[in-house]
Amino acid sequence: MQPAKSDEWKTYRDMRLRALLDSPDAFGSTHEAEATRTDAMWSARIATATSSGKDRVLFAFNRDDACGLIWCKLSSDEPAVADLFQMWVDPASRGMGAGRALLNEAVSWAESVGVNRARLGVTAGDTPAMLLYAACGFRPDGVLEPLREHSHLTVQPMSLALGPVGPTD
């Protein structure tokens, strides 16, 4: 597990595009929409994230190969909330704990910067992603929303309370 560096935009780009091809029903964006981005756009996206102090882009590795991705961003509207998105693990590395490790690392970072709630959206259904989030303590938090325009799929918002829970005496 390691945070993305500003010069790793190609790794990010390649992984993001693979994720969109592999799991098109898991993301609000599409491969078609993101494949048209220029190298300069990909580079700027990661450079901005790695220097913002409000974003944490994490890669999981299987040996020396990046095999997983998650993006954690502090909410601009709700300072005590972190949004998790773009979570994906390469099919060849699934079932080895990379998804749980990415999620745990993102949540740990959010806690370390004083956030008290992490939230995400997951395509509704009995899926490995939904099961992972529930196993890590995320709970449904809101009504189902459309995945994207013209899609029959819906997204279940989920959240996780962070920090101390209950009385501290």
C-alpha cells in the first residue's frame, strides 16, 4: 500500500481505465468519457491531488505491480467528512485482501486528519463490493440514487463513523 506520487499519473491513468473497462457498472463515469483525457489532464489530476492536502490516492501492490486503487477526498461542503471513490482491485488480485487493505488505509488517513465520517457509494446489489464495505463497518446511509444518466442501476450511499464511539468517561 502506498500513496500515489505526482509522477505516477500513468499508473493512475492505466489503472483507472482498466477499472472502467473491467467493472463498468461500478462507477459513475465511463471508459469512453475518461479515455479521451489527454496526458496533461491525467498528470494535472494526480499532481493536484497529491499536493492538495485534501486528497489521498492509494495504490495496492501485488509484488511490484499496482493492482488496486482508492481515492479519499475531504469533502469541501462538510469538513468532517471524507468521500471514498474509484475503489477497484484487478481481478487477478481479488480475494487476497487488497480491497480491505485499501479501504482500511483510506479510513486511517481520514481519521488522522480529523474526519469523523467516511462515506461512499456502491452499486446496489449482493456484490463483493457491498459485502466488503459492510464487513468493514459501512452502513446504508440514504436513499438509492441512479448510477449515471440513462442507467437502470442504482447506487447505495454508505457511511462509517470514525473516531471514538460512545461515552469517553
